[in-house]
Amino acid sequence: VDVETSAARGALARDVNRRVRTALLGQRYWSNRFVGRAEEEYQLFISQYRRCSVSRRLAVAAVLLGLSTVYDAVVNQRPASFVALRTAAPVALLVVGSLLCRLRATRRWWRLAAVVAACCAYGSVLSADAVEPDGAWEACDKDANSVWQLLWLIAAM
């Protein structure tokens, strides 16, 4: 790495950065963990950054899920139980998970709230198929629904 190029970008050269991390901050060579208070500060920083990001992603997923499933419910005239399990419950669970990540009282458990909200919302989407009569499903519907559920699982997790 060219030192002048790094300095022009406002960054430290790679070897200087390594020396600062190992000598001043006590970063271990094998684990990349810091010694003492630096590790705790780093974990607090990452936790704060991730918490806001996860909360925002849960809210966006709730909005997108609501918008994408309402059209199907209206056009195909799905039963109310199907709409409740496939649209209303997952959206509500994701919004509640997002709020729990933001609230001061539940901030400590934000990771658990996010995982539980995403898993329960996905379970609700899957259970919606159980209330739909088998005769109403065509082969194309089953394939499209399976792909949609797998994509939703990947995006949510």
C-alpha cells in the first residue's frame, strides 16, 4: 500500500494500522480480539450499530410483506384466516420486533426480540397454507408459494 495514497484518502497505511491495533489497543494476533476495555467498547459500538440496522430492516420487511401479500389476498379472494396468517400476523410480529429493538426497556434483549419476531412471522406465513383447502391449489400455485416462502426465509434471516 502506498503511504502517500493512504494519507491522501485520510487512512493509515496498513503496517501503521496494524502497529496501532497491536501496540496501543492490544489486539491479539490470532483472535483479533482486543485486550481490556477496548474490546468492551468495540462490542458496544457494534451492538448499537447493528441494533438500529436490524430494527430498520424488520420495519422495512413488514411494509414490503404487507404490500406484497395484500394484492394476492384481494385478487384471489383468500379466506380471512389465510389473510390473517399470511399478512396481518407476520406484519404485526415484525413491527413489534422492530419496536422492541428500539424501546429503552427492551433494548437489552434486542437480538432475542429480532430472532423471535422473524421466526414467528415465518411460522405464520407457513401455517397460512394449512387453512387453505388443497383443492384450491394448482401445481403452479404450490411451486410459486414454495419459492416465495424460501425467498422470504432467506431475506428474513
